[in-house]
Amino acid sequence: MEQECKMSGRNGKFGGDDPFEIVKGWLAEAEASEPNDPNAVALSTVDSDGLPNVRMVLLKEVEADAFVFYTNYESQKAQELDQAGKAAFVMHWKSLRRQIRVRGLISREDGPKADAYYASRGLQSRLGAWASRQSRPLKSRSALIAEVAKVTATKGINPPRPPFWGGYRLAPLEIEFWADGDHRLHDRFQWRRGSPDAAWEIERLNP
């Protein structure tokens, strides 16, 4: 009976036994209604002093048990991800008036999957990954363009994935689905588990 109470009203857009499938469904709807980057997420990390950082990144894959995105391993975000081993993100779609909040554990995706994703990018983006010393000071934009030209001359038209560039996988411990409600009486359902291999517990939350 207690579980039935917690699940009360969890149908329609909130329904299902797999939160990753719900995420995929919401993403598919957003792809039809959002004008730009429906897979954009605000990724939050903390530095060694505990000071938060947040920035937009593109979520590139929803796996069966994790979320995957890519970046420069020498960037500030990567250093903070590696140090803490934890992160959070939020996806918000104005067109749907919905959002998803995720918190969990971080690990690198630095193998064949990262190679395949890198190879799928446009050539200029692949060369840019080599040229950009992400998060570090840049003298001028012309200096960056010159570095891209240099990389183009040395790496050619089929550059390999840089050893300092790859993916991260976020295995969630919490996923919250939020949908706008009348009079600010929003619907919120939180999926929570103690570890990535534990069963989910689901609760409806107050707005």
C-alpha cells in the first residue's frame, strides 16, 4: 500500500519501470519542439575547495544505466570530475515545461566508444579538439585559428582522437523528473538508489 501511495499519479509522461527509458522519451519529444540543442545539460562540479562550477555540455548518449558526454581531459571540468568522482546535471526544456535533474558517480569513457564518437564528428570539430587547450588562457582568437591551421597541416584529414580528449559516464544515484503544474503545483518524481547496482525507490515530492 505504501508503494502504491508513492506511485500515485505516476502515469502518462512519468510512467514506466525504467527511468532511462523515460529520459529517452522526453528527449525525443524535446527534439521535436526545442529550436536548439535539446540534449544540452547544465553540468555541475566542485573544485578542490568545494566551490561549485556549472557549464553547458551536450549529452551524447543515454545508456542502459548511465549518461555519456565528452570533453577535454585537461579542462577544468575534467579535473574536477576526476577529483570528486561525482557530478550533477539538469536538463530543462521551455517548450515542454519539463526538466530532469541527475546526480551520480563519474567514470571515464576512454575506449572504443570514445574513438567512435570522435570519428563521427565533423573534420573541423576533430581538428579543433586537437587545437584547443580548453580552459587555459588564450592570447587571441587569431592565435587559436593559427593553431588550428598548424594542426590541420600535421594531422591531415583523418586525425586520431587526442589522448587528452574523451568521454565521461555519469551513473546516477538520483534522477528527478519535473513537470510544470498549474498555480506552481508542479509534479515531481524522484528515483533514488544507494549504488548503481541497487534497485530504484520512487517517491512523489512536493513542488
